[in-house]
Amino acid sequence: MNEDPAIALLLQPVSIEILIVVGSVPALIARLSHRPIAPWYFYGFACSVVAWPLVALPIVHALLTRPRGTLEQIRQRQRRADALALLAESSVRSYPSRIAQLRRKSPAGIDRRRYAYEHTGPGEPLLLVREPANPRDPHAVAYYHRNVHLGYVPKRQRWVSEALDDGLRLVAIANKVKAGWMFSRRARFVGTRIVVLYDGR
């Protein structure tokens, strides 16, 4: 009795090396799309072990599945996740703070509240910049994000300016962004953690 050619193809023995190579095709496609490769590799390998022509299923799936967001958005999510993981480390010294003068426009005329709402979020790194020539406060330390002046470290946290003047390396990480009550697309509060990266010792 003659077997169906398709069934014969499915039952044909294939070496483990071929299964590994064939099963890795979905992972290769995922890699080219900047996605995690391990799930796609196991997906492809499992299908190839059951019946190697079934590997076409994860290959088509990998080709049709798009990563969530653009490459820049994916990198931003990873950067924020890494920063939050840093804050969770018990060996890392960090201190709570917030962005003061958020309601005022930046020197360049940018609406800080709208910018903070659209471009910052938990885990977003912020730059601390000393402003010793500031006429209102010689101890001023400004928060910056991508060259946008977001506001200042509160005056009561004078230790930040003194630490920077002493050569300590500090970085700020946003850890809480609250939207406004009436204007939902503007931030009314941005909480931060100031991290001591290097204490000079």
C-alpha cells in the first residue's frame, strides 16, 4: 500500500544537527527584528522535533510578528528598566528628591510640564548640572533631559551642589511622574532618586 507523499515526508528521519539548524531560523528572524531570540529558538526547535516541516509555523509567525514599538522605544524601555534595577540594588546609595520649578517654562520657552509628561517616566535618567553663576541661588543644581532644562533640585537639598563641587559623581533617575488633575497631558510632579555613582574614595 502506497503512503501519501506528504505523510512520508513527515515521517522521514532527520539528524539532530539539521533539526538544530532548521529550528534556529525563527530565532534568526527575531534577532534581525531586535527581539529576544531564546523563546523563538525553543519554539522553532520544538516544532522541528515534532515534525520538522512544522518549523514553517514559527518562521511565518516570526515574520508576521512585529516588535511592540519602534527600536528607539524598545531601547528606552530597556534603559528605564536597567535604571530601576540599579535603584533596587542594596549596595547603591540613592536619595529622594523632586524637580522644583516644574511649572515655569524653560529658558528656551519649553513647557516643562508637558515635556516631562511626554519624555520622562519611571527609570528615565536625568542629568544634574551645577549653576554656580545662577544669580538667584549660587548653589543651584539643574535637572536636564536631552538638553532640555526641566527645573532644579530643591534648595533644601544643598548637599547636592556641595557633593558636585567636591567631585562626587551623581546622577538622577526619575521614579515617579504624576499627571495634572485638569491637564492630563502635563506632569504636576516628577519625583527622582539622586544616585551617588562615585564618592571620591
